[in-house]
Amino acid sequence: MKAMILDAYGPDAPFKATDRVQPSAQAGQVLVRVAATSVNTVDTMIRALGQEQLPLSPSLPAVLGMDFAGTVAEVGAGVTDFAVGDEVYGCAGGLLDLQGALAEYMPADARLIAHKPKSVSMREAAALPLCGITAHEGLQRAKTGKGNKVLVHGGTGGVGHIAIQLAQHWGAEVFATGSTPDKLELIKGYGASAIDYTTESVADYVAKHTGGKGFDIVYDSVGGENLVNSFEAAALNAHVATTVSLLSLDLTVAHFKGLSLHVVFMLIPMMHDVGRETHGAVLAELAQLVDAGVLRPLLDEPRYSLEQVGDAHARLTSGSAVGKVVVDVHTS
């Protein structure tokens, strides 16, 4: 089978097309004929940093790619929920000893996948798993529900646009930040109130939308130093969920507001083989929401073939992408 591999790690490490022996489905696995995969920030971090700085990185030569959608080609012993020919999607490889999706075939733990939403393409389904599970986990841990005012930082990002839609589905009033007219229009298109963070200060939009009280839940998919803004925007005893907290930070504001901070790292079940079935269950729920018209994945416009995965990584790291960057693997 054809696969794109890394022989070295580094920000500009090239992907190389190679022929590899097609894997088979082991006990508890299915073998997926990959149709599409999407690029996540963690994929670009693994490529840039490697095992010395990011221990979850696979050994070289490495096949990256966590998200995928495709068709079951083989079923391993003990698997009863999937059959050959089923269309599936999930986030099941590209780290440690788990082969990734940048290959024509990929073995996947059956607990980490679900049947693909019927109403969307393979490309759209491949955009959902990691970001969808991450958005779901953060909002659930923050106890999102009816009557909550929810602020989403990064409303047109992979996690952000899913968080907007899920929070609305669960009854919250949603606000989201963006930086350009097209991004603000996309946020409005999802039914949320758009906030231009380049022209409005945190104090301004907290006063405008909450009467100065702050938001009940802040989902920060931007993270880093932006967490300071999240703490400022949060109400007393509010919840702040973040996907990017790899920094040292003064928690004084969080302390005096009594905030609950939820750090979401959705790769834990994959890395430690703990609770993998929860990911399959969330993916099944997300598929139902997609088919019910509740959830719409947002795809970045440019298209990339498997051989162009390096360009797809560059697109994501440039900050120019709106929605998920998707790579086509099998096109027929």
C-alpha cells in the first residue's frame, strides 16, 4: 500500500511516498480503506517536535494522521459492531505505536470508531473526530445546558465551530470570537453572536453581552496567553475549558473568581488504552446529530491529495485555514 512517511522530525521534515506492507486487522480491530484524513494541530506538533520533545510521537519511520473516514476492508476477531463494507470514521492512530491515516489502509481499534454520518461526504466526516470529541468533552465537563451563556474563543477553528453548535443544541446562548468579516459571518451563520476581538476589548464585550457579570462557560480553543482573556471574561464561579494550556500562568484572577478550569486532552484514551469505548460512543452521538441537521462540519476550501500532505500541514500552521484542512487519500 502507498503511505506518506516521515524519516526524520522537524518543522520542515519532508513527507516521503513509500510502499509498505498492507496491515491486517488484529483482534479487536478493523482494517479501514482510508478515503480522507484531516490535519490537526497535534499532527503538526508531532512532525515539528518528535519524540524528544513530544513523547507521544511515533517511532521513525512514522505514519502520522489521527482523523479518518473510510470503509471497513477487514474485521478482526471479537469485533461484532462492524462488518466489511461499513463506512466508518474515527480518531485512532498517528501516535506512539498506532499507525496513522496517511496511508491507503489503516488498522483501527473498533472502540475508537463509529459508523460514519450518512448525510455527509467522507471528507466532511474525516474533519469531525478529534475536534468533535474535544468540543464535546470540554462542554460536558463544564456542565453546559439551558440558560448558560457560553463564550467560544476561536469560533471558526476546528474545535470552536463544533463547540458553538453543540452548546446551542444543549440549550445555551452562544457567543464566539473571530477576527475578519468572513469569519464573523461564519459565526453568525451558526446562530451565535459574533465578537470581533480585534476591535472589542474583553471588558467591552463582557459589558455588552452579560451586563458586566461575565460568561457562565468559556471554551478557549485558542489557549496559551489567551487564557488570561478567558479568565477575565468568565463570571464568578464559572467554568473555563481549554485545549491549549502548555504554559506557565498566573492564576490569581481564576482564584478570586472561584473558576473551575478544565484542561481537555482527548488523546488520553488512545495513549493509555483507558476508556476508549467512550470515544466510540461520542462519535456515534455526533453522527446522529450530523444526520439530524444539528451539526455541520466546516472544511477549509483548498483540497490536497495524499502526496500533498506537506502543503496541507503548511496551510494549517499558516493560520490561514478556516475550518478543517482535509487530505484526500482514496478518491474512488
